Amino acid sequence: MDEEEQNRYVAQLKEEFDSCDTTGTGYLDKEELTALCHKLSLDAHLPLLLDTLLGPQHYARVNFEEFKEGFVAVLSRSLDFSTSEEESSYLNPGKVSSFKRCCPIEAPCFVCGVYQFLLFSVQVLNCQMYLFQSLKSDEDTGSNKDSIQHSFEAQGQLKRWKPDSLGSPTQTTGPCQEVTDGQVKAVWEELGVGSGGSLDRQELSLVCDHIGLKNLQSEELDALFKKLDKDQDGKVSLTEFQKGLFRHGDLPEPTAASTPLRASTQRTFSQALEERVGRSTSPSLLSATVGQRLLTRLDDGSGCTSPERVVTLWNDEGIRNSRDILQTLDFSLEERLSLAELILALDNELLVSGNGIHQAALISYKDEIQFLQVLANQACQERDKAKVDLEMADRRNLQLVREIDDRHATIESLNESKIKDLEQDFRDKLTALRSETDQENEVLLQQMERERTKLREEVEHLKAQEATLQEEANNENSRLEEEICALKGKLLESESTISKLKKDLDHVLQDKYGGLDPSSAGLLSQEERLSGIIKQYELQCRELQDRNDELSSELEVLRCQGSGKRSRRSRDSFSTHTWSSRRALTTESDSDDPEMKRVTSPQINVLHNFVFIVLAALGSLESLAPTVSIETELAMEQLKDQVQDLKIQLETKVNFYERNIELMKQNMEVERKEIAQGYKMEISELEEQKILAEERLEQLRQTVERLEGELRVKGEGMAWGSEQERRAQREQAELEQNYAREISNIVHRLTSEKDQLEAELKLKMDQEVLLVRARLDEVNSENSALKERLAVLHQDVMRLEEEVSKKRRKLEETEREYTTIRDEVERLHKENCKCREEVLELSTRNLQLSNENAELNCHLRSDQGAVQRLTESLAQASQEQEQAALSIKQLQETSSQLENEKLRLQVSKQEEKEHLERELKVLKQLTEMESALSNLTLKNQSLQQDKDSLLREAEERNKKIETLQERISGLETQTSQLHSQLYSMSKEKEDHVQEMSAHRKLLNESQEKVLELEASMRELCKEKEQLQEILRIQQQTAVSAQQEELRTVRTHNQELLEKVSQERELDLQKVKHECLTLKNKNAELETAKHRAEEQALRANTDLSLSQAQHVREVQQLREQVGTGNREQLAHMHAQLTEQQSRTQQLAEQLRTQGQQASTQLSLQQEQYEKVMENMQERMEEVEAKLKSVRLMLQEKVNQLKEQLAKNAKSDLLLKDLYVENSQLMKALQVTEQRQKSAEKKSFLLEEKVAALNKLLRKIAPASLSA
């Protein structure tokens, strides 16, 4: 059949198919197929067609290619392709006309052509099967791997069309139905799968692709995996694989899809060998296989032609007796000539002739011509299919381009809408943040004004206290001056009394010892002893007096310092109170000692300080309570986003101050212990001194008694008068009484004063040292905390500036990357346009090649030698078509890559926008932090200035106090001990009474305020619990939202990774497949080249043999004829020369054809190498793009890890908040316990004050009587 007629029949069949396609999708369902069969008058074949094309599926659909192939397969059952002469008669015009007459009127006029097309397609199928089996037989002699692979491919392709639907009389089973375990293992080792003796789903897909099942979908592969996995362990073992694929029936049949499945029949090696043997022996086989393939240019479509055309053809070729030849073959010159009968007659005549060499040469030429015709037909079919594939690829490319444009338009619209929404949200958030910042600034200004007012009030209070202190100092100075004047008078009186006493002693001694000899040794020794004892007593009295003066001076200094620092003590922290309470407990434990009972005024001062501290704390809480509630309400309403940060800062500050307080307490306890130990050592030393003084007193008494005894003895020995003795005894008794009384009074007074002064000094020194140290520690801690805070804030500012600079750099880099990506997109778009232009050029070139193929077909019909050239050109055209298909695939890949890159760019744009929004938020927070820092720095500067001014005032006051103390110490050295002690005791008593009444009032007020504090603390605890619940809810919602975002991002990343891996695997598989096909085609071309060379050699050998045979025949004829007719010899000689010239021409043509074939092969090889280089370059580009995608994914993974780390940090902060809340609750409990202990201590102090009052009442009359 001519190619134009075949295309015409296919076009008509396509028109009928499209007319039945009501939906316009290119697919027909069951009802539309039945309508098409009715149009084609194929009612008898309708069930078989429906079963073949649609199968058991009710809703299956079929396209035109599947319908065409199934149509050919079904109708081939109704035809009987035999090798007898009935086949040629079946193709006679009469038969066809009879078939046309049998068809109804409604049948289309091209049914006969359809049947001719059917015959042609079946012949092509037989030729393809023959080629397949011949190649199989050649390749079976090769390696074992190739045999295994072909066996797998054969088995995988068995089920493309059902064998029973083809109507083949024999169900063929190839030699590779039973495959050994070694072969399967060899295939697994070649693919690098099945290392553990089993396959998973991906490895099974690789094996299926390798053995020929390349178009299996994911559902079909899942079904195959489930069927092979008998033990349901998720893997396919070697036995399961071999039993499922090679020993238990056929593989699952692919479902109806849009891609056509071609009919592939198989035949055994024995049948192929039998056909080849029969082809070389029987003439009927020659006629059947060759058929109408001679003189086809004379066929008008009916299988017949006029004899005149045959005669003119033969005459043009040099045959002059053409009419005689037709008549000898029993053909009439008046009727139409059947070409099939003519070919059979010519074959019979050639075979009947007695020359066996001619017959062999003719049969071999015909066999080769038949083989080349089959190859040509196959090449034509492949060309047509390539055309159809190109058209389909163009349509798909256009459809993909349209879809890409639509998707880009939708994505751009979505992006614009999202950008607008984000801008609107950003503006709303900006307005909200601005309003919040304004409100915060107002709140901060209010707080600053309140703090300024408080500081001003404190300064005024300090000024008032300073004025009162100055007045008190003036009053005390005046009082001390008066006391000094009184003490001077008393000193003068005491000096006068002392002089009188000395005079009396002199008179007494003169009276007693005046009559004695002053030169006597006893008197001198006694006088010396008495003078030494008196000197010792005077020295001891002076030492005690100096010690008493020093203690009194220290006591006055401490009194002045205590009166000046009462206002400062009222502002001290609660730590001094705790230490004083502990000190009170220690004094309580030592209250049994009579020396510690006099310590009343320091304890009352400590209690007074405690009351002032409680009052100050109450005032601060009362002033801060409304502000705190307002701040919490504002934070709940307006600053929900910053509540967490503020809470964290508050809790950290509270923890920091609590830790500082604990450290201060520890340090104070250590210092208290050290000071207590020092004072205990001093007390023990003083007690030792007291014991020594008592021992000395006892020694003095003993000496006095001894002297009295000696005087008595001497008085008796010297026999004084009774009157003198009595007078001396009286005076001596009076002196002794006065002396003992004075000594006892002095000792008692000194001991009491010493103890009292020591106790007061200890307490006052402890209190002052502790207060000074606590104040210094607080100031140092505040300074260090402020310095650390400033350092931290400076570090934060520097870090934030660095982050801002880094983010700006990142923004610049992203902008650069965006510009580069945009340039790449434009470049890829240009490359896509170039590729489209190349595709159009390839299509035009394909059309040119098709025209060239048509011309070559005409040359083939005219000349037998041009067949080889046609095959080579067709092979080149097929290679170019394959290159075009490869370029189309590459274009598809590039388009898919462009889509992926555009999607990636869009994702990166969205991420950049989100990143910019985050950075804007961070910058806003930075600006807020900077404003807060500036406010804090200003506040810190103001506080520092206030602190400096306070320190200056304190230093000035200390200087004034030091000057006053120096004056007072100078005055106090002149005062006497007795009068000052009495006056101080009376004054202290009055003060104690007043302070007791004041302390009771303050205690009552403090108890009331403590109750109020407890109520306020409960309210604050409730508010804190509510805030904590709200914070927990917000944190839970935020954490859940973050977790959901993380999950979505993770799933998106996993999907992207899977898509990238799948696309990469598909690209690699495609490239590998294309390389294999190119290698196979190259091998086929090389085999064809070798065959052509062998054919040329055979032709040369045949020509040489024919020339030698002609020479022999000529010699035989010359010998036989001898002296025959010279004219006949000349005629024969002319014929021989003509034949020789023709053979030489044929040889030259064969040589030229061989050279052309070699040049074409070299060109094709160069093109193949170029294509391989292009493929390698494309693969490198794909790998580079995949690496970039991997880097992008790695960056996303790193960002997610950073987000996870931030979330972990936030979780840790939340845990720290919970821990700090628990610590605060514990601290509240501790404060409640301390409050209770303070109440107990206040009660104990009241009892002690009462006991001290009683002691004072008892001590006052004793001192007055003394």
C-alpha cells in the first residue's frame, strides 16, 4: 500500500473517530465506541472490540491510537494470512468490489481501504516480529546478562495487548518463562538492589523499569507489590519475586490510560528459524512474502495495470521484445494486467530455468529486498509515530505554557492580595504600637513626676531633720556648758574637801607620831609602805578615771551620731530590722545577766527604727498600689504583646534583689558573729581586769589589817595614854570607814558605769556599724547593679546595632540575589524561547526530511540500489526525530525547572517579606528600647545627682558632727563621773517613759497597717494569679500556634524534598533511558553498516562469479557453435559487453553508496557525540540547580532549628518564671512568719521595758542615797 493512501485512510478513520467524540476530549467511552462501530458497519466485531479496548472496566475510555491498534488487532482475526495463492486472489479487485457490494449503503466508502490498511499493518507486524526474533537469535549468543534482560523485557511486554484478543492461533511462550535464581540475583546485583535478600517498593520499581515494565503507575506498582508480598512483611523476597513474576501467570495488566499501548506479539525461536529456512527454499514463500512489491509504481490502486505501461517500462530499460514476453507468459495485450499474476509468472520462469546460480542470486536479492522493504516500512511507521508524538508534544507544551501562564497570573494575584493584606496589617500594627508607645510614655512621665515629688518631699524632710538636729545640737551644747560650769564648781568643792582631808591626816599623824623619833627605821619603813600603797591606789584611780572618761566620751559621740541619724535609719531596708530582731533574741538569751538589763535605750531605738521602716514601706505601698493596678489594667487592655516581657523583667529584678538581700543578710550575720565574738573577748578581758582589781582590794585590806595589828602592838609596847589611844582609835576607825566607803563607792560606781557604758557602747557600735555597713552595701550594690545594668544595656544596644547592620546586609544580599534570580529567570525565558524556535526549526526540518523520504521512496521503487541509501537516510531521520524528542523532553524539563524556580522565588519572596516584617518589628522594639534606655539613663542621671547631693550633705553633716564631737569630748574630759551619771540616768528615765508611750502608739498603728498590708497582699496575690492564668493561656496559644507553624513548615519541606528527589530520579531515569536508546541505535547502525559492507562484498563476489560464468558460457558457446553464425556471436558479445558495463555501473554505485554510508555514519557519530556532550552539560546544570535547591532547603532547616532553639529558650524562661513565682510565694510566707516573730519580739520588748522600768525604780533611790 502506498504511504499517501495509508495516511488518507488513517485521516478518514480519525475524522469518523472525532465525529463520535461528543465531549471533545479525544477519548471515547463505551456508548461512543458502539456508535463508531455502527458507522463503520462493524456490528459483528463490536463485542470483541469493546472487550479488547475497554476490558471489564465499565467507565474506561480510549483514545484514537489505542482504538486504531485495537481495531487492527481485532480485524486481523477475521483475515487468513496464508502462504497459498488464495491470499493473492483475496486481494484481487473483484474480491474488494464484492466486499464493497456486501457493505450497506450507510458504511463509509473507505472500508476497503481500511481493510487494505489492515493487511499492510499485519504484514508490518510480522516483519517486526521477524526482526525481533532475528535480533534475539543473534544476541542470545552474547553475554548472559543481555539474555536475562531481554527475557525480562519480553515477559514485561507480553501483557500490553492480550494474546487472545489478537486472535493468534498459537499461544506463544518464549524460552525465558522460567528464570533461574542466579539470573534474578545477577539482575539485582547489576542494579545494586536486594542486598538483604529482599526488595522494598522503590527497589521493585527499579527492577520493573529494568525488565521492561516502564509505564507502571504508582497504583499499579502498589498492587503488584501487595500481590508479590505474600507474607505481608513489607518486603519482597527472592522466591516471592520469582514465583510472582515468572511462575504464576502474567503480570497485572495496565489500566486504561491516555498513552497508547502498542500490540506486541511474540513468536518462538523455532518458528523464526523455520520461517527463515522456508524463505530460502520454497518459491511459494517467495511470492507470498514479496507479494506486490514489484512494479508498484504501475499500480493504480486496484492491483492491476495496463500492458502498455509494462511494455514501455521494459522498453525503456532495454528490453525490445516486451510484447512477445507478455504473450509467452499467457497475458493478453488488450485486457488489464494483474501485477500479482505477472510477478508469480516471472518468479516461476526464473526458477524453472536451469541455471542454479541465477536462481540463487535471484532468491538472495529478493530476500534482501524483502528485508529492506520491511525495514523501510518500519522506518515509515516510526516516522509517522514520531510526527504524532511531535504534534502531541507541541500540544502538551502549549498546554503547559498556558497552564504556567494561568498559574503565574493566579500566583501574582494572590501575592498582590497577600501583600496588600500584609501592608494593611502592618499599618494597623504600626498605629497600635504608636498608641501603645504614647500610652507607655504617658505612664512613664506620670511615674517620673511621682518619683520627683517623692524625692522633693524627702529632701524637704531631710532639711527639716537637719534643722531639728542643729537645734538639738545647740541645746545640747548649752546644756553641756551648764553642766561643765556646775561640774567645775563641784570639782572646786571636792578639791577643797580633799585638801581639808589631807590637812586632817597630817594633823592626825603629827598627833600620833609626833612624839616619836623621826629617824627611827620602823617609822620610816611604815611611812614608805603607806606612801607606796597610796600611790598605787592613786594610779589605779587615775587609770579607772581615764577609762571612764574615754567611755563617757565615746558614749556621748554615739548619742550625737544616733540622734543625727534617726531620720536616715527610718529609710533603711528591712534587713537591719531582721538583724536587730536577731540581736534582740541574743540579748534576750543573755537577759539574766544583771549587766545586760541596763540596755534599754538601744533596744527602744531599734524598735523605733523598725516602726519608721514599717511606716515608710506602708506609705510606699499605698502610693504604688493605685499605680500598679492602673498599669495592670492598661497592660491587660493595651499591651498584651509586652506583658510577658515586662513580667520576665519584673521577676528577674525581684529575684536579683532577693538574692542581694540574702547575700547581705549572710554578710551581716557573719559580721555580727565576728563583732559579737570581739565584744565577748573585750567583756572577758574587762571581767579579768575586774577580778584583778578585786584581788588588789583584798590585798590592800590585808595590808591595812596587818598595819593595824602592828600599830596595836607598838601602841601597847610604847604605853601610850588611854586618851591618846582612844582618840587615835576613833580617828583611825573614822579614816578606815571613810576610806572603805569611798573605795566601795568608787568601785561600785566604776563597775556599774563600766558595765553600762560597755553595754551601751556595744549596742550602739553594733547598730551604727551595721547601719553604716548596710547603707554602704546597699549603695555599693545599687551602684554595681546600675553599672551592670548600664553595661548590659550598652551591650544590648551594641548587639542590636550589630544585628541591624547584619540584617541590612542580609537585605542588600537578598536584593542582589533577587536581581540575579530575576536575571536568571529572564535568561531562562529567553532560552525557552530559543528552544521553542529550535523545536519549530526541528519540525520544519522534520517536514523536509519527510519530503526527502518520499523522494527516496520513489527512487527505491525505480532502482534497487537506492534502497540502502533510503534506509540510511531514514535512520538519520529517525535519529533527528529522536534528537527532536530529546530536545522536547529537555524543554519540558526546563519548563518544569522554570516552574520550580518561580515557585521557589515566590516562596523566597514571601519569606523575605516575613523576614522584613519581623525585622521591622524588631526595629520598632529597638526604638522603644532605646527610648526606654534614654529615659532610664536620664532617670539614673537624676538619681545619681540626687545621690551625690545627698552624699555631699551627709559628708557636711559628718564634718559638723565630728567638730561637735571634738568640742564635746574636750568638754566631757572636765566633767565629773557622778553628776553626769545621775543626770544622764534621770534624763534617760524620762526619755524611756516618753519613748515607751510613743512606741506603744506606733505598735498599735503598725499592727493596723500590717493588717492592711495583708489585705493588700492578698489582693495583689489574686491579681497576680489572674495575670499568671492569662499569661499561661496566651503562652499555650502561642506555643500551639508555633507548633502548628512548625508542623506545616516541616510537611512543606518534606513535600519539597520528596518532589525534588522524585524529579531528580525521573530526570536521571529519563537520561539513562535515552542514553541506552542512543547506544542501542548506534549499535543497530553499526550492525547495518556491517551488513551493508557484507552485502557489497557479496555483490562484488556475485558479480565476479557472474562474469566468470559469462566467460565460461561464451567459451562453451564458441566451442559448441564453432563455425556458427557470426552475427549471433556478435549479438551475444554485445549483450555480454552491455552486461559487463551494467555490472561495472552497479559496482560503482555500490562503492559510492558505501562511501556515502560511511560519511553519513561518521556524521551521525559526530552528532551523537555532540548530543551526548549537550546531555552532560544539561545534567551538570540540573545537578547545580539541585545543589542550589538543597542549599535553600538547608537554610530553611537552619531557620527552623533557630526557631526551635528560640522556642526552647522561651520554654526555659517560662520555667524560670514559674520557679520565681514559687520563690515569691515562699518569700511571702517567710515575710508573714517574720511579721509574726516581730509581733512576738515587740511583746517581749514591752515586757523587757517594764522590767527595766522596775530596775530603774530600784536603782534610783540607791544612787541618790549614795
